[in-house]
Amino acid sequence: MKMKNQKELIQRIVASFFLLFIVEIGKHIQVPFFVSEQIPEESTSLILKFLATSTGGNFTVPTLFSLGMGPYMTALIIWTTISMIDTESIGNLSTKRIGYIQRCLTFLFAILQSCALVLKFRSSMIDQKAIGGSIVLLFLGAVLVLSAGGLFVAWLADINIDKGIGGQSLFIVPGLLMNIPAMLISGQTESVHLSQNFLIGLVMLTLVFIYLTLFLYSAEYRINIERTGIDSRFNNSYIPIRLLPAGAMPFMFAVTVFSMPQLLLLNEKWGDTGFSNFITTYFSFNNVRGVFTYGLILYVLGYGFSFINVRPYDIAKNLKETGDYILNVAPGKQTEQYIWKRLSTVALLGNSYLVIISMIPLLIGLQNQIISNLAFYFGSIFMLIIILETITNEIRFLFSRHTYRIF
């Protein structure tokens, strides 16, 4: 039985490494509609590096898989949110129909993100006169290639969920490992120098951060439930709610949401207007208002993802169907409201931790540039911890599921 477990685990690891190899190769195949020598230096800014890190993409150079997991992750979150709003209608859909809708959403976001990326590198596009074409055809061709790459990565992610380990999050790990050093040395305007004393202090601070994050992530609030027909003396059933119920998802999407309004400034007609001044003031890391806007976005996303990961409606419905209940709480709507309130309290505490570790470095960084980089550095470390913890639990499950015995 042990050999069987090891064989399955090895097969899954090999499959995941093969899929990772394909993705990494694709991220180095440049799209043929751009001239690499003309790609501007500012395309490698710290914000873009963190954005690429959180989606497993490559935003420094337009490549076949530049979008990474961006379209897939966005579509998955949107669909999960929709399913929470209208649970009954979604429940009546077949698995095939749901998969079709998710693919359509992925394709839609792939097109939108491809357009944004092409606009970002529009100054580096080849001369349309040299190939006898038009700028519109070049734009559409680049968008088509980038969108196809995004859909292909989404397909590989589905294969990894079925055949590999780590799910879709695994494709983010290589980018995290490679870009974490860049989070420190790449300032928002220029590279910074790190002293030896700073590095020693950072190592110690990182170890404390890892320990604290693992402690908080493993901590949970438990809602005891009563099971019908089981003596309470032998009942140890409960609903677990992690102290960090949103996981790493807020970090993965906060920079994306924060950067989206800046894309509107690509339209030159809005330059030097009241609208552009508003965007540059409230959606920039270079001032206090922008930092607080980022903190607000991070908190709202954390609150939303908490209710996506822990669904009070589904939990209350399952308890009612199985006959289980929370002591002194009526089944159904009251149980849902009870879980909702408890989850809101836990999310308030957990999301506050995410906001603190992001906003404090950014606020101090307004006076000291290197400190502002720590906000993205700790965000990357946080995502890496959560992903590796998930992979570790999956490996443990693979070892134990064939050896489980009741007696």
C-alpha cells in the first residue's frame, strides 16, 4: 500500500514538473509583433514585477504566456462570486454547462488583459509599413496570440488539478521564488542598495514573519455543532474557520485592482485633467492617500474572499440536510446568519493583519524607499507560505487516503 502511495505521488510530481516546464518555456517565447530592443525600461517597475509574480505571468516582455494565470484566476473568482449570489440557479446547471461558462469568462478576461498589455507595449510594436499591414491588424494579432496563450495556461492548470499537485497555484511558485529578490532591490523609480546590516535584520524579520504567518494561518475559530443521535460526550464535531480565511487571494488581486484605473490614463485625451489628477493621487504608492486606497482595496478583497472560501449559506444548508445543528440556534436562515456574524468577526481580525503588513512598510517607505519594497516582499512571502502549505497538505492526503482504516 505504501508503494502505491509513493507511485501515485511520484507520478503527480512528474506531471506537475512537466507542466511547469511548458509554462516556463512559453514565458520566454516573445510575441512576434514587438521589437525587444524598443521595450521601455520602466516596464520592469516594482509594481509590474509584483503583479506578474501574483499571477505567474511575465509583464517585462510580451511573451506567449505573459498573462500567466491572470485570466483563469479572475474568471474563477468572478464565477465563484456569481454562484454565491444565485446559488439555486447555479446548482441546477450541469457540470458541462458550468465548465463552458467558466471558459467563456476566462476568454473574456484574457482578451481584456491582452488589450491592456498590448497598450502597455504599443511603443515597441513593429512598423506596420514594413509588413504592409495596419496598426489595427497588428494590435488584433498581438491580442489574439496573448489571449490564446492565456487560455492554454488555463488548460494546463486544469490538467495539473487533475493529474498533478498544487492545483492552479503551483504555476505561481516559480515566479515567486525568482522575483522575491527583485522585490527588495528594485525600487519604484530606481534600484536601491542593501547594506549588510539591513540584510541580517531582514533575515531575522523574515523568520519571525514566517513563524507568525504559519501560526495565524493554522489558528482557527471553531463553532461546535450537535449531531443527531450521537451522545454529546462523544461528539467532537465543529465548523472550523481559519483566522486568515481569505488566504493569499487578497495579495494576488489587490495590485491588479489598484492598477486598473491607471490603465485609463493610457488614453492621451485624459492627460492633465481633473480625472487624471484624481487617479494619480488616489491610485499611486507615492502618497498617503494612495497607500490608504491600497489598504482599503486589500481589506475589501480580504473580506470578500473570506466569504468565498467559507460559505455560510452552503454550510447552513448542509447542516439542515444532515440534521446537525448549532446549539441554541435554529436551523436554516438563523444558522446562516450566526455563521455569517462569526466569520465577519474572524475576517476583521485576519484581514487587519494583511493590511498592517502591507500599509506600514508603504507609509514608512514614503520617507525611505527601501522600506516600501518590504510591502511587496512580505506579500510575496505570504503567498509562497500559503501555497506551499496547501501543497504540503495535499501530499499528506495522498499518503494517508489509501492507508485509512476505521478499525
